[in-house]
Amino acid sequence: MGPELSPEQQAVFAAIETTRDHVFVTGRAGTGKSTLLNHLAWHTSKQLVVCAPTGVAALNVGGQTIHSLFRLPIGVIADSSLDQPPELKKLLNTIDTLVIDEVSMVNADLVDAIDRSLRQARQRKDEPFGGVQVVLFGDPWQLAPVPGDGDERAYFRDRYRSMWFFDAKVWEEADLRIVELATIHRQHEGEFKFMLNAVRHGQVTAEIAERLNETGARPAPEDGAITLATTNGTVNRINAQRLARLPGRALTAKAEVSGDFGGRAFPADEKLELKVGAQVMFLRNDPDQRWVNGTIGTVAKIDTTVWVEIDGERVEVFPSVWEKYRYTWSPATQQLRKDIVAEFTQFPLRLAWAVTIHKSQGKTYDRAIVDLGPRTFAPGQTYVALSRITALEGLYLTRPLRPSDIIVDEDVRRFMSRVAAVPAIQA
């Protein structure tokens, strides 16, 4: 399943598979964290469960949300009692390895609740995570946990050094081995890689800023480039305006939703409006490898299926099925079971004259227009936007970058300084 691992990825897989160490797998954008996670899920010999903080993130990795897996309440959990029915206890007792994807969005309180939940269910109160190996995937330079209301922020200020997962109390008892994937598979130009690294770490010199701004100042192409913007409002406005400009009536494809999908965190539009000539982005990899998640194309024909032109070639696109899973324990097989509890069927397409920087996570574009609006407002936002692009020549800016656009979280800087101290895993 999926591409072959690089020697570096293979070494990390072996380190997870052959030890019980708690491992945090990180790395710059484009280093293949998702590829490694996918390989681990398919090839491990361990009883492995994958979870993620949000519904869409869980769907993307074929896992379950943390809250639904552990049956945890939403919001700060603190010391509240954890209700664990017998079937949940059985399930948690079968896990060898717990994988948490997009862990940078998971706050310290939730990590401690996972720890407490596993200790309680497995009746191993003195062992971190009840003896389960925990493997974390994510990049704290890119995505941060979302702060709640004033009371929630006050709770974190009083109890934790920061909201971040790495400041959970459990790490005072458990060692977390940090492994940083170094080989970038997305960009191949040395100069652009160097500049992205400077943006990532908040070390942009006047020369780097000038080079990025000079390159990005060219007139943006009318077609084939996607705008990466900071807000949903900007994205929705651009997409609606561009769709309205096209002749003809928009046709709507309504998604089919079955089972317990829970909430409205759908992986694609519930109602997808398209016209011939619309610029679209694919939301999934094609099994026949005609496109990948993030490929940009133009709608050429709409019938019971949609025909999209990619680089001069027309491909027929059928609806895709996204499956929502739930883990259960099967007494008959004495194995963990992964059951489909809901399905979402829709064309794997989204209007793509524009997309939010947040939703561009994990995507790769040959060229993009970066619209940072009046200001960036989150650490890592500028880095995420720039690092989606494969080459410097593909960068277009709606305005020059300013020093205030490069925001680096000081807690992340503190934690990630430990990376250098971890011995490299040998292939």
C-alpha cells in the first residue's frame, strides 16, 4: 500500500516496530510523515489504533477521533471522572500501540486524559499510558492547538507550562523520543529549501525576504494557480466570484451520507456546485495514479460523472466513498476490529481558485498565490502557505512579506531544541 519508504522512513518504522519507545515523528513539510504513518498502519505486527483530534484528520488517516475512541467529554477534562463501560475497557486493553496524528493540535489536558484513561482501563496506574506505546505524528511549527474561552485559557495558565501536547504532565514520567525526518520530497531546489527553513524557524534575513518578495511580486496567472488565504471569508468570496463569471448554470452534486457521521465535519462539500470551466482541486489520491490529493484541474464536462482536464489530459471522475471507522474488540477472533460506522459519498473535488492555508495542510502545488490578507494571525501560517509550493518560481504574493508575518511560537522553539540531542536513527 502506498509508495515505497525511503531508507530514513524505513529506519523510523523499524524503530517504532521493534521497540516500545514513545516516539514523536516530526519533520518539515514534504518530508513524508503521512507516507510513514500510512505504511505503519498497514504493515505493523502490533495491535495498533490510529486517532486524530478532528473528524476530517481522522478520516484522512482511516482512524477515529480521540474523543470518540476514548469517550471523552469535549472541553477541559482536568480531574473529572472517566466513565468507561466494559466494551471500552476491553478495547483499551488490547492496544499495543496508539498512533495520534496531527498531534500539534492536541492540547496538554487531552494528552493527560488519554494517559489517565489508559491507566484506568488497563489497571496499570503506575505506568504511563497504562503500558501502551504512544507514537505521535505532527509538526508543531505548522499547526497549534486552538485556545478555548477565557476560563479554559486561565486553566492552562495555572496548570501547564503551555497548552502544547509536549507540556502534558505524563511526560514527567515518560520519555518521548523525538525523530525528525530530514529528507524533503516536495521541494528539490536547495535555495528554496533553505529559505523555507528560515521561515519555519523565524530566522528570515533581509536578503531572504527580498528574494521571496522579488519572486512573488510578478503578476499572478489567471488559470492553474490556487490562492492560499488566511480566512474562509476570503476563500468563499474568491470561489463564488470566479464561479459566477463562468457562463451557464451551476450544477449541484449532493453528497450521500449514511450511518453515524456525527456533526458536519465532512471531508468534502455536502453540496458541490460546479460549472464547465471551474478550477477544481482533487481531495483524494487516485488508485490509478492519474491525480493525487491536491492536483488542480479544470472541469471539462459534467454528466452523471465529471470530466476534469489535468495538464491537457481529460480524466473521468466518479464519486468517492469516505469511510468513518470505529475500533471494537472481537471476542470471537480475540482481535481488534475496525468497523465502518458511516459513509460519505461525493465527487472528490472542491472549487479551487482559493483554499484556506489551514485546509492546504498536506497538499502540494506547483504554483500558488499566497494571500496573507491584512496580517497573519497564527504561528506557522506563513510557513505552511509557502511550503505547499514545489519551487520558488511557483510563488506569487498578493503583497510583500513583512517581518510580522513570520510568527514563531516560543514554546515550540523550546521543545524542538531537543531534536538535536536525539541520536539519529541508523538505517
